[in-house]
Amino acid sequence: MKLHNFNSGPSILPQAVLTQAAEAIINYNQTGLSLLEIGHRTNWFQEILQDAKDSVKQLMELDDAYEVLFLHGGATTQFMQVPMNLLDTKATAAYCDNGVWGNKAFKEAKLFGNVQVVADSSDRQYRYINKGFPIPEDATYLHFTSNNTVEGTQWHTYPDTHVPLVADMSSDIFSRPTDFKKCALIYAGAQKNMGAAGVNLVVIKKEILGKINRPIPTIMNYQKHIEAGSLMNTPPVFAVYVSMLTLRWIIEQGGLAEMGRRNKTKSELLYNTIDALPLFDAPVAKEDRSQMNAVFFLNDPALEEPFLALCKQEGMIGVKGYRTVGGVRVSMYNALPMESVQAFCDLMHAFAQKHA
Amino acid sequence: MKLHNFNSGPSILPQAVLTQAAEAIINYNQTGLSLLEIGHRTNWFQEILQDAKDSVKQLMELDDAYEVLFLHGGATTQFMQVPMNLLDTKATAAYCDNGVWGNKAFKEAKLFGNVQVVADSSDRQYRYINKGFPIPEDATYLHFTSNNTVEGTQWHTYPDTHVPLVADMSSDIFSRPTDFKKCALIYAGAQKNMGAAGVNLVVIKKEILGKINRPIPTIMNYQKHIEAGSLMNTPPVFAVYVSMLTLRWIIEQGGLAEMGRRNKTKSELLYNTIDALPLFDAPVAKEDRSQMNAVFFLNDPALEEPFLALCKQEGMIGVKGYRTVGGVRVSMYNALPMESVQAFCDLMHAFAQKHA
């Protein structure tokens, strides 16, 4: 049976990336050695790392004001590392509380300084993104989650402010053209659009560093990682390699313009299907719908279980909603083919017909 | 040409592990999905994680007083995480400064509390391990590096003390039977004897936790990781899988007794060869020689370059000494076959004959 992988992350990756990654484990680039067995200070790995960094800068269209780091950990590590590096004990950071992950992020920041939640959509179960909220001019930074994987919302334009923007882009990075330059710091766990779990992309506008007095543990210090060229310690070699391959794949496919076109097409097909079938309901505000994760429900809760059972039977993987949200969640990252979305929509139609 | 991989880490892994890891990237366990594409909360990954934890406990012969965690990062992360979790601001931890890594470890600890260096072998370029030094009875813990990868020394017996022992075992874990129970906390980056770079093993005697007042960032909090069963956030799935395979391989080969037998045989052959050939000199104290990393020099420094060139020509990978130490370093981790050590010793003999 053909499987359709709608996992929310770790999630589907391009087949070409998987094939090359498997080959590298046996014999990296005809060296006679496995990628897992080579030193991280060899030219072999230096080239992989440089290629990955260059691809990030190319895709984001960033100049040398920014540095690209590949660090251990996932976005959760950044919930701590961002305020540890940027937020002085007596200063205030502004946070947007628009979902499960943004909520966790501001709670961690409280360990380091003052936090002001300037946007909060928990009043409607995080089913929309706040707009037009005031941002204190003296905030050290404004943190937001560009795509809420759990709730299925996405920022389609970023806030206009003089306050430096810090964006957790874990679940929509490289999915469409975006004004990355608007942000002073961007971070993302790799395991959605950028590769395998186990590495964190951190892109930093250098001018925001060096402004606090707190002593920072070496391994958490962005500045020290920049000085060491992401090689302060042994990096997660394999995960960096898979990111490099995935970034190269994005460029080969036509870059962010092409990713954006595909993701728009896929998500429009799915949302149009949901909207057309009265059996289903997508309660997220239409203008904030995520192109990456569509969250929806069956109007008759009794039908949820049979619907999910049918999905399973037909090889539709990973479509059960997040444990605190319930319902259905269909994740449509870059590597998910249109064919899978079409198959899912066909299944929705068939189910709706049966239960009309 | 047959390559002999003496890399210090990332380093040689068992061929069977590499084969299975490559297969899993294409099609994990006949699921039709890549290991990189499956969710970390699936039964598939839960079984991998449980298998890895069980193997650690089995090999270490530990009971339920201990918890096993697989965390993001490498040993350098633990230099911070250990004192952050264990050392109160006004308390004192005892550290052994017996090499490059132990030195880094105690410097990080100073950010969290008081540090007393109770053993220091820097007076002789870290070429021996201190013995019989006093340990303050009120120290929160005593930290030591069980094997010094850079300098080629190893603790062959652990300190006898009532103070909880914290051991960085990154470069000799699972290389021989050891009294793990003597330690209250053991950590190790995986990329030597335990798998691929990108995951940290942390084994904790639970009774040492919960004794400090400092608020700990969630992602750094051992207790929270224990409560979440190493699944607080997306773990480095692939690196955990490779660790699981490597641990299983160790058990299948005969466990730590067999690893210890092999490593003793390999290192004895190499050290005997060094000692027998006047061209070479191993300045490390004989009783502290590492079975994992043999560091030695050519008595005539002018011969170092031609010797390393010959090694390269003959496919001997990774034998140049660490950048601050120089000379030659031969790493002989579990997966290195006797055949490679024999080939290296043959090369030493041939070189010595030519330059006699």
C-alpha cells in the first residue's frame, strides 16, 4: 500500500535526500568511510557545513550582517537560549502567546528577565493570530511563533516595529518567500522542512549580541559559537548533513518561490475541500490558516473515530490531532507531494458521501 | 585501499550498525517509512528508546535507583548542565583537572557555584592521573574525566569517597567492565563507543536530584527529563537509533567483558610496539595509559612529518595528535578491529627499520 505521510514532525523528507543520506552512511562521497565515522574538523565536514550555511543565506537573501549557526538541540533549547543571550535581568522582552509553543517560550524567558505578553489568543483556543497590538518601544525584542504546528495558524505578515523580531520558524521555515530581513533572530528545529531531528538552525543579526551583562555558559553563547564557526564542540554531523541535502533540494526545485507555489496549491485544495463539505469544520480564522498544518474537526464528534480509522486503513499517516486539541491535523510540508493531498481530499469526499 | 580508521571521534562504528542504520533511512523495519520521517511519540520510536535504555542498564548492571536519559548535545553541554542541576550557588564542587576536557568542565561549573580543583596534573602536561589526593567531605560532588582523549590517560580505578562521583565517560564508556555503581552521575557524548554524534547519554542516581534552589530552565532540568521519559521535546531520533544498535552490538559480541578483553589486547600490542622501538616515545605515565587513545611522539621531531605522511599513504586515518599536543594519537575504540592495530604496528616496525 502506498503510504501518505502527513506527520507533523519529524515528517516527510524528499526521497532524493533519503537516498543520499543512506548512501553516505555506508560510504560518504566515495571516501570509503561512513559519514558517521569522519571527524568534524575534516575538510569533508567543513564543506558540508559551509554548503548548508551558504544555502541558508541564499534562500533567506541575507548579507553578512547575519550569521548562520547549526546547533545541538531543537527549538525548545532556544526557548532558553534566546533570553539567556539577549535579555538582561532587569529588561523586558515582549512575547506573543499564540499557541502551545509560544506559551512555553515565554515561560522559559521569565527565568532570565521580565516578560510582557503583548498578544494572546488563548481566549479562543489559539484559533487566530492577534493583529495591531501595541509593542512597547523599549522591549528588548518581540518573540513570535511564525507557524503554530499544534493549532494550525500562521503569521502571513510579520509585525512592523523597531523592536528586534525573534521568530520561532520551526514549522514553516523555507516553505515560502518571507521577509527574513525583518527579523533579528530566526530559529528552527530541523525536523519539518529542513531535515532530521537533532539540529537547530539559528540565524542571528550580529548587532543584537553583546548587550547584556549575564555570564553565559560557553555552550549556550551565540557569540562563542559564531567565533568557533559552529564547531565549538562536535556538531550533530549527520543531522547537519541531512539539512544540507534538504536545503540543496529546495534550491534545485526552484527555491522558496516554488515551495510557496506548491504549498499554496496544496493547502488551498485541502481547505477548499473542508469548506465544501458540511461534515467538516475548520474553526481557525480563515485569514490565519496555516499552509503547513490544517487543523479541523468533524461536526459530529462520533464520526471522528471512524474517519481516523479510515485514514489509517488507507495509509494516511499522522493525521490525528495534537493530544490537547483533538480532531484532525494534516501537515503538508515541502516534501509532501500534491498527490498525497489529492488522495486525502478524495478520501474526505468518499467519507462525506457515505455519511451524508 | 583498505582504510584503517583511528579517528578520535566521531570514530569507527561496527559495520553491522552502519548497514542497519542505512537501511532504516530508506525503510525502517519494513514500515514503508524512513526512520527520519516517523514521529517520536510512535510506538516505533518508543521501542527504540526503551531498547537503548534497557541496554545501558544491562551493560552497567544498574538498578532502579538510576535513570537513563538520552539528551540533545554532547559532553560539552553537560559541563554546564551538571552544575546547573546539582551545584547550589554557595556550595562547592570538587573537580579533577587532568586534561583539556576536565579543564573546560570546571571552568563552566564556576558560573554556578564554588569550584575546588582537588587534582591537577597540568604540571606535567596532563601526562598522568593524580592519586591519593584529599577530597573535601562537604563537596557536593567530585567530577572527573574517566578517559582523557587528547592526552591519552585513563583512570583505571575510580576514587574511593563518600562524595558523589560525577564522571565524564565520553571516550571510554562501554569499553570494559567498570564499577558504574560507584558513580552518582555518568555522562557521555555518543560519538566514540556508543554511536553517532548528536546525542548525550546521562545516567543519574535519582537521589542526588532536587537538592538545589536555583530555578532550572526546563530543557536543562534532569528531573523534568526523567518525568517526560527522555521525550520532553523531539529527541535526536536517528542518533538515539544508532546508539541503540551499537549497544545491542556490544551485548551480542559478549558485553563489556569481551570489549575489555579486546581493548586490552589491542592496546597492549600497540604500547608494546612503542616501547620496543627506540624511535618512538610514549611519555604518559605507564600505569595511566589509556586503552582507547595512545598518544606518542617520535624522538626525532624531524621524523614526525614523514611518519604521518606514510600513515596517510597506507590508509591509516586520524592518527595526527590533537592540535595542542602534537605527535601521534591512535584511537582504538570498540569497533576498531585487531587487524587495524596490527597493520599500524607493522607500519611502525617498517618505518623504524628504515630510519634505524
